[in-house]
Amino acid sequence: MAAPCPLCGGTEHEKVSSRDRHGNPLVSVLCLGCGVITNDPIPTDAELAAFYTRDYRKSYKGAAIPSKRQVWRNFGRLVAHFEANTGFYRAPITGLDLGAGSGEFLFLAKVKGLHFIGVEPNEDYAHYCRDMLGLDVRTNLLEELTFPEASFDMIRLSHVLEHMRDPVRSLKTLSSWLKPGGLLYIEVPQTDDEARRKLRGRMFHFGHIFNFDPFTLRLAAARAGLVEAPDAAARLAGTTGTFFVKGDAVSPPPDACRANAARARSFMADHNARTVPAPKDGNAVSRLVSTLAARSAEALAARRFKTHRAIAEHFGARLVG
Ligand SMILES: [Zn+2]
């Protein structure tokens, strides 16, 4: 790896994996300065554009529109998110949902009277949002977007930042689009949790260039001049889904960064040394059983509805009810 770590400036790395989750060659390295895990090499803009236009759907999502079970699950999680964070979602809000996916957030935001624009690079998903859910969703690559400074009260970035080849640069751009006091919600997969939960070798993906843990997510945000919103910091500590505001961000000292790298080396060594997952909550078998039970319960619940739209309306009514 040639370039210094964009999060800590470190130049020392250690290889933690040589295969992606499908068994294809993909080198992932851990920064010994801060613990963030990245693809090596980091793909160029041109390589990423080619990947997303050609390969994204078949290698990642596997379906042109989401299953009703998936939609049911997404809506359930988002209703819980809105209920847990009501203080942040008071109208009027003009917002941007970058990486709108299958539109569950946008649908519920609209129900709550919040005005969000959606952007989704996957054309099938964007069509689904517009046609099935009646949402304002544009099809753009995120890198192509520009908005005037201070356009939004809130920007939402759910499962997007890990796809960015230069997350600090991207966060600085997004931060400039926020109004004073505006909020940036960032949610990414939690690498330390995945290392515990997933089977050995099932973690990494070409499209997930940066693999964050709670520390490195906040470090990336700090590098872009973002601090965790006071109302979120204590409540959402230890997670990789939280709210940020522009502020006098103080980057953690190098010692704290290196201590996080030591933690990351340890969870990756555990992951690479064992054959069964070791989730936080219970053993692997009971976890698998409860996952399967939850999935069939979701599938059964979703099957009661004739259309995706009907599921959306069911959850919309729950949110306002
Ligand atoms: Zn680093």
C-alpha cells in the first residue's frame, strides 16, 4: 500500500485477509496506526465506476427489487430508528438521503412530513422507489452530485461511506452541503461485530473499501471536521450508526489510535483463528437458530400483504399511530 492512511496518516499495515466473502482474491489490510481495514490497493475512481455499472447487482444484491421479507425487515428497523431518535426528526426538515436503497427511510420520512430528496445509483432500486412507493429519487453516482453550500438540515448516509474510496474527502463535501447546525447521519457495517459474527473468510467485499469500527468511524468524521451530536454521543457510543454535526473536532491522540489498532488486530486474529462464529449474544448455534426463526417470522408477516406498497403503508400508519 503506497499512500498514507487517510484517517491517521500511518504508513504501516498488516494483511488480515486475502479473499473476499465469495472466495475471490481480495487483499484487505489493517492500518497499524488506527485499526481501519481497507482494500489493498484502494480501487481508482475508474475501477469503481466500472465495478458498479457492470458487476454490482450480480455480485452484491442479487435481485432487481427487494423481497417483501427484506422490505418488512427494513421498515421494522427504521420505525425503531425514528422512535429512538424523535428529537432529531422534527419537521420542518429539508434533507438528502444518499444511497436511498429501496426507499424505506424516504417513505417514512414523508409520512412524518419531512422533505427528503433521495439519490440511489442502482437504477432498478431507484425505479422501484419512484414507481412502487411514489418517492422523489434520482439516479446518480454519488461522486457526480453537487449541491450548493448549506442546502440541507440533514444528510443521511446509510451503508454508503464504506463504499467511498476517500471517505474523509466525501465527508468534507457532504459537510459543506449542511446548513449551520445541520446533522449528518452515518451508518456503516460494524467490522468488529462482523468479525465475531461471521464465518471465517466471509467478511470482505470489493465494494466495501473501508471497514470501520466505532472508533475509526468517529476518527474519519473528526478528520472531516465533524463531531458526534451531543444528544447522540452517549446513547450511540459503541455503535457505527450515529449523528454528527460540524464543529471543532479534536482528533484522538496517536496513542489512542494505536490502541484501537491493537484491538482491531486482536478481533481479526480471533476471526482468522476459529472455524465457528462467536457472537456477543449467545453461542453460534443458538444465534443461527434465532436468526432463522426471525427470518421465517418476517417472511410470514410480509406474506400477509399483497404488495410492497401495502407493507410500506402498514408501517407508515404504525409510525404516526
Ligand atoms: Zn490509520
